[in-house]
Amino acid sequence: MIGANRICIVRLGGFGDVINTMPALDAIRNAAPDAHLAWLTETVWKDILPAPPRLNEAIAMPKREWVNRLKGMTGVLSLPGDLAEFVKKLRARKFDLAIDLHGNLRSGLACRATGAPVRAGFAPGFCKEGNHLFTNRRYPVGEGRVHRIDRALALAEQLGAPAVTDRPRVDVAESRLAFAREFFDRHGLSTHPVVAVHPGTSEFGEYKRWPVERFRRVAGRLIERGYRVLVTWGPGERGLAERAAAGTEAVISPETASVADLAGLLSMCDVFIGADSGPAVLAAAVDTPPVVIFGPKDPVVYAPRHPRTKVVELEMACRPCSRRWCDDPRCVTDITVDRVMADTDALLEEMEGN
């Protein structure tokens, strides 16, 4: 089936899940080296998708723009025409095969919108929201706790594309490296070991945040030991970054225009410390070992895949948990600064020993 000439991968979001789909992309490219390989994703993630030859085309779906336009009457009236135009342009690419590696209603609709005669995806029970109704080749991907990477690889393998790697790799463009180098040089970070501290998560993942005051204490301890600390942040997180750096000599990262800028900054760091979130997965994918503070989610499924990943978690009867909110999130709030520092120290010692 991978013998198709024009293939479209559908993985719309989120941050870490897009990155964790990249090994499946590499498997498909290896099995179909001459195919035109495209990836349909939300606009915000387009900049971290690979360049040729790994991927021929990144197709941006402007989900946020469409949602924002629903807030005004003019936007509501024009949206159907814009959706129709988007689908028209998508179908004009004449894909032979679309592979839905996301598995929900939105991705099912997007997969169907490609117009590909063969639409592969997950079997009922392995996807949600009726996703299987929009595909015509459906495959099971393993029972129980399956890592996001292995889930995508299992589908690719059943399509005739066995894995060539199980580690995501985000290629950092030279322009983004230049952006990071200039900032590091200007702030005296280039000649010291640098630890990135990322206190935020998306608003959707706010329930996974470790208290920001503890990030501040971790930063302070690292600085006392001679490390430089870079506090990174994303949209809406500047205040968190300032609180994490307050009273320390930590450097707050510049505002980033895209996740590709963040990739450049993280690639210059020696270690990353943060919550179970997209930036932690990105750090691992640019080969910066992460210390990841896990709360409700299952690290077997979501932990960044890097040989030196350190997972900080508490064994509790109520976790892993699929809830989106908790009145008493002890799985996160009971994790101490000493516990995070212990894993960070172990990782730094490993790296210094090599």
C-alpha cells in the first residue's frame, strides 16, 4: 500500500504528538523513497516539520484562524467559502493515499477531505469520536499502554513501512540556530553548561503544571552550583517565566515567533527541566536530555524518548489519570524540589562523565 505515488499524513496536533509521529514519517519515507510525501497539520506546528527529503510538503490547516472567525458575524458568513476553498486546494493535490495518524473526529474529516481513494487509519476501539467512519482501511495498533510513537509506528508497519527509528528527530534550521547563538552570545551563555527550565504548559494542560515557585528554587540551586539557567516560555507564559527567574540570575529567553525558534534555543542547552508537555518532547527531539515532571499522565505512553530521559513521578493509586482537572492534584504538588534536583544531578553527572 505504501507503493502510492502521492501520500498525505494527517496529524493535526498537539505539540508533542506531532513530534512523536516523526518516526512513522521516517518509516513511510524509507518504504516509499520516491513518493511525494505531504503532512497535513495545524498552522502552529508547520515550522517544526521536516524539510525535504524527509518530507516534500507541509500543509497548514488554519484551525485557530477559523475558530477565531466564528466570534464575529462577518467571519461566520465567510467561513464556509474558505473551508470549501481549502478542501478544493487539498483535493487538487490528487493524493493516492491518506494516513490518519491522529484518530479523532477532526482528523477523520481532514483525512476524508484529502479526496484520497485509500484512507488508512486506526480500527474501531483504537480511535475515538467515530474517526473510523472516515477511513476505509482500518488497523488495530496494540492493546493497553502503548507509547504514542509506537502507536503510529504500528500503523505504518501494517501499511508496509517497518520502523527505521523509534526516536523523533526535529531538524533545526540554520536560521533558527543563528537566532539562538546570537541570544546565547549576548547573554554570556555560550561558554557555560546551560539548563533550560520551562515552567509552563498549554492552557489545556495547565493541570499538569508543577508549582512555579519550585522551578525558581531549582533555578537558584543550579546557579549556585555554577550552571547557567535559561527560563523558556511560550505564548501567554511570560509571567510564569518571570516568576521562575525572580531573585535569581536566570536568563529569560526571548519571545519566540514559532516553535522552530524554541527548537533552536533548546538545542543549545545541555539539559531541560519541565512538565509533561510539548517542549519536553521537543527538547528530546533536538537531543537535549529532559528531566520531566509527570503528574496525572502515564509516562509509559507520553514520556519523551531519549536515552537519558529522567521521569520524576509519584506512585499513587489514582494515577495514571485521564481527568482534565483535579481539586487536589497531589500527583504534581507532592513532588519536591529535592526530588527533581536528585534526578537533575544524576543526569548532569552522567553527561559530565562522558
